[in-house]
Amino acid sequence: MKHILALALCTASLSIYAQDHGLEKDIAAVESKVIEWRRDMHQHPELSNREFKTAEKIAAHLKSLGIEVQTGVAHTGVVGLLKGDHPGKVVALRADIDALPVTERNDLPFKSVAKSEYLGEEVGVMHACGHDTHIAIMMGTAEVLAKNKDKIHGTVKFIFQPAEEGAPPGEEGGAELMVKEGVLDNPKVDAIYGLHIGSYLPVGHIAYKPGGAMAAAQRFVVTVKGKQSHGSQPWGGIDPIFVASKIVDGYQSIISRELELTKEAAVITVGKISGGVRNNIIPESAELIGTIRTLDYDMQKQVNDRMKEMAENIAKAYRAEATVEIAKGVPITYNDPDLTATSLPSLQEVAGAENVHLIKAITGAEDFSFYQENIPGFFYVLGGKDPNAGPDEHFPHHTPDFKIDDSGLQLGVKAMTEIALDYLDRSK
């Protein structure tokens, strides 16, 4: 509640910073290019840490604008540096550029038919989370700002980040590696902004939340060791598949009976169970793989501790053994309350106050959080749903039918352009 009150007060007192920079003509002029770039990126997607052609197109565009460009950051990342005509702070704008191993199923004229290899298998590749729109919006924002250097009091750093969806097994990547390689330094970034398109939010609308906005995500693996036996004689062995099923069941009681869910949401999902080779053999072992989503670090520790304790004790009760490995994962996407409050008038100015919505936290995760661990950051959602579609007429992210309406991209350029200029204006 105190964050909401602070937002209301700051919105009233800082509305002066939501200035009209007179960029409407430049933003309107770039819209057709943004749509063209988005469709090209959509038709030619590339998987995490493999965004070679995507990076080439981005770098070529930035160079054509006279922006200082660095390539090969965190494997395939591109960083552009635009120095304004006036001194001031450094603000970063981030767009992620990777696609997913999903085969597209819709009938768009620019539908992806790309194929690649993922975990040893041939897969379809699709921008099924809208990163193609993020790239195009950022390219458009860069063009508008490059034409208006006289209005920039400081420096804008454009971060085109690979592998937001996660680097392939055995590789580093994404925001964590970009930070490790110094993307927030030389020059040192003072604040960072990012957006994510939303297939569920109508075009023309923006959604945000101060504080914990998106969940921390951890991958876990539970290995259950039993004793192999003939399927007709289960008493002769210890069934790890049976034990694994009890662990899955037990994990849900952590969520439903042990966590204070009125404080924050939490999720434990087992996404894969494997074990055995044929119908009449009780195997030696079984494996569970899944994800943990939390919005509070104390709750995260509670979940981690109880998952290990519960798996070990359930296995012991059935004469088996269980080990639990939980990865560090992606941190909570934490929107700095002060930065959120001072940036909100900019979003209300470009979208209209009635179209900017305070929402509850999302249990999806974003590696934008690695930047926010180091500097203040603000991450918000941009509407991408056809405004004429019904309330249930949208396809979720990461699905073959995922679709975004191009008419929402211009607001994305407008929002990112103005939010960056306003930040630098009030920091001068």
C-alpha cells in the first residue's frame, strides 16, 4: 500500500517531467519501418546464443544512424551508445532478441518456417514470446533518438540482449553474462528500462507494478534411487516411480499448506518425469525436473529447504533415496519504487492515464532482473492484443498460435523514447 501511495504522490508532483519533446512526426515516420523490421525478425528467428543474423541486422542499423556499436557481447549481443548534445547521466534501454524452439501454427504472411537444432533434435523456431517486437521497437527508438540528439541531456545505451530464454545447457548467456562482461560500465549506467509485449493486454494499454513485478525462477532436479525388479514382483524391489509420484504430491502441500500466500504467490511445477525403459521392469531410478517461482526471497528459501527435506524423507519412508538439486536461477524482477514512481508520468503522457494500469505480480520470470540487481530498473508490459478481439481471444506466450498486433508497436517506440528523455531531463 505504501508503494501505491508513494506512486500517487510522485505522479502528482513530478508530472512536469512528462514533457512533450515534439517527436510525434519522427515517431510516426518510423512506424512503417518498425513493422517491417518486426515482420522480418519474425520470419527469420534464431535460438538463444545463436542470434547471428539478427545481431548483424541490428548492428548495421545502429551504425547507419551514427551510433557507436559494440558486437559480440555475451556471444551475440549488440550494444549501441548514443551521446547527446548535452552532458548528463546514462540511461540504458534493453531489448531481448532470441526466439524459442516452437513450430509456428498460425497463418501470418510472415510466418516462420525456420528450423534449427535444440538438445540434439530438429525443431521449428518461432518468436513465440514477442522478442521480435522488442527488437523492432528498440531499433525504432534508436532512430528517433539519433535524429534528436539536441534533446538528449546525457547518453543512451541500447542493449540488444541474446538468450533471455536461457542459454543452451553447458553455456553461459543472457543478461547475467552481459552484466558479467561489463555492459553496465564504460560508461556506467545510472538506470535501465525494459518492456515486454503482452498478447493478453490490448493495444494502446500499458501495465506495471512497483517492487516485485515478476517471479524468481529456479530449475530443480529430483533423482530418486530405488531397486530394480520385475514388474510382476514389486515386492522384490523398491519402486522409484511410485516414490517420485509421492514427492510430486507432497510438493503441492508446500504451496497449499505451508506458505503465506496472502503475502506473495509461489508455484512449484514438475514439468518432466522420466524413469524406466519398458512396461514390465521396475527401474533403478526416476527423475523429476521442474520449476520454482517465488516473489519473496524468504519464501524462496523456505520452499528450497522444504523441497529438499520433504523429498529425502518421503523417499526414506518408502526405503528409497532422493537427492534434490536446485539451481540459483533468475532473480526477482524488482522495479525500483522511486524509479517507477518518477517514470509513471511519462507512460501516462504517451498512453493516456486511463490506459496505464497497476497490476499484481506475474509468476513468469525475466532475466532483466540481473540488471536490476546492480542498478535501478523499471520493466513494464506493452499491450499487443488486437483491440477488436474479445476478452478470451488471445493466445498465450510460448505457444504455436501466439500472435501480436502490429498496431501496438508505435506506442512502444513512443514510450521508450519519452521515458528515456524524461529520465535524463530530470537528472540534469
